[in-house]
Amino acid sequence: MKLIILIPCYNESETLPMTVADLPKKIDGIDQVEYLVVDDGSTDNTNEIAHSVGVHHVLRSNYNQGYAKSFIIGIRHAVNLGADIVVNTDGDNQYCGQDVPKLIAPIIAQQADIVIGTRPILKHPEFSFIKKMLQIIGSWVVRKLSKVRVKDAASGFKAYSKKAALMLNVYTKFSFSIETLIQAGYLNLKVVCVDIRINVKTRPSRLFKNIAQYIYRQSCTMIKMFIIYRPGAFFSALGCFAFLLFIIVGIRYLFLIYMINQAHKSLIFHLPSLILGSIFAFIGVGSFLLAILGELIKSQRRLTEEILYLKRTENINFPNKTD
């Protein structure tokens, strides 16, 4: 059984040696342990450092494509290199590399397709109270969206079986963590969590500049994935909300008409309420139509994803030489 540890990197020349040194060289139950660095257009000498510290495989992009893109490129290449299990970790050495055996154990035992390394959120020394609460709330929202029991949805320390690696697709550029969890629930992949340790922080996060930007980006990812994978539920909820507003405006309209007509003793219409109610009704009908169309597209996309999975399985190439 072959394990490849994937390390997406962008300007990680200072921290990459620590990251690689912390990773296991041998693991019980694993015949080969190899490292794969995806250099996402670094402007420093990350590429040279990766070779010098003994990384087995290095992929280099000519320009920065984003963390999620580097991940999906890396996981596809890892499977192409013959990986039975792929572990993703970050190049800043925030995750304890010695916990890799614990992370892959459920996959070796065939008890999981994806394993999430759960950080000690409440005891994390570098998380503020606000960030701890956001992590807890965010994981709760992801559980509701994905139907997957996860305690640390934002963790980038994950292990994937070959089956999961071949089935997953990434559409966002920001981060793959939440997107792949929602996909996992949609694809009925078995997901389990294991507690992991963390290392001392080496640098600020490059995925976001502040908490507000983090909330905005993660919220956009959740909404986008919800629309892609559960369009019927999303647009039906939107339609119901619009019709609820239509009913409220309609009751108010009838009340105003009654009061105005009583005052003027003649038939008078309240045009603003009539227009507003018509808008909400139009939005409601349109949303229900989009729900039907979304479910049809969802069925087609699922068939396409199954075809892609079979195609990837057929086209797996196991090279004799490593790069």
C-alpha cells in the first residue's frame, strides 16, 4: 500500500523544511511513503527547497492558482503516481506530521473514505474567542448542509482513499475543505474524525486577511455548494419565503383597501402594495421553477461525475520513474 503526503505550497521556503522533517518516513501497514509538493507559482525558492529536503515529487505552476486548485492538481497526480491513500497537509507546518499514522488508520482498516484531523478548537492557544465560536458555528452549518458528522470543517489535515480522491471535484478557488465535505455527504462517502495535535504558529494565514473576509469567503462557498448539490431545497426554501412575504403583503393590501374604501366610500386600490405583492409572487413562482430545473441539472451532473470517476479509474497511469 502506497501513501503520498500532499503539500500545497506558496512561498513556503522558510517553513517547508520543518514540515517535511516532521512527517513520518515509515508507517506500519504502508509499504511506501512519499511526499508531493505542489508549488503554486511561488516567487521564492520553494521549488529548490522542496528538492533539497528530499521531497519525492514536485509539481510547479507558472502562476498562482489558489489553494483549492493546487489541492485538486496534487491529489489527481498522487493517484496517478499509484497512491492508495493521499494525506493533505499545509506547508506552514501547523499540523503535527507525526499524527499521519493516526489519520490514515481508519482508511487502512476500511472504515472510512475520508478522515478529518480535528484540531483542539476550544483549547487552541492561537485562536481568539471569536474565532473559536466561528469555527464551532461553521462546523455546525457544514454538518447541516453535508449531513456529515464533522467537528472541524476548516481543517486542512485530511486523508483520502483512492476512491474518494478519484470522485472529488473542486469548483472554488478559496479552500477545498468545506466543499469536499459537502461533496462527501452528497456522494455518500464515509467520513470520520480523529483528534490531532498542532504545532506552534509559524506565520499568519494567507487565505484571508481578517475575520470578516474569512466569514464572507466561507459563506460564499457554503451557499455555492448548497446551490450546486441541493438546488431543490435551496430554491424551494427561497420560493416559500417569497410566498410568505406575498401573503403578508397581501393581507396588508386587503386591510389597506378595506380602510381606504371605508374612508372614501368608493373602490380605491393601493398600487404600491399591489406591485410589491406581485413581485414577491413572481419571485416565488420563479424560485420553484428554478428548483425543478436545478434538480434536473443535478441528476445530469451526477451522471457526468460518475462517468468522470469511471474515466479516471480507467486512465490511471502508474509510471515506472518518479519525477
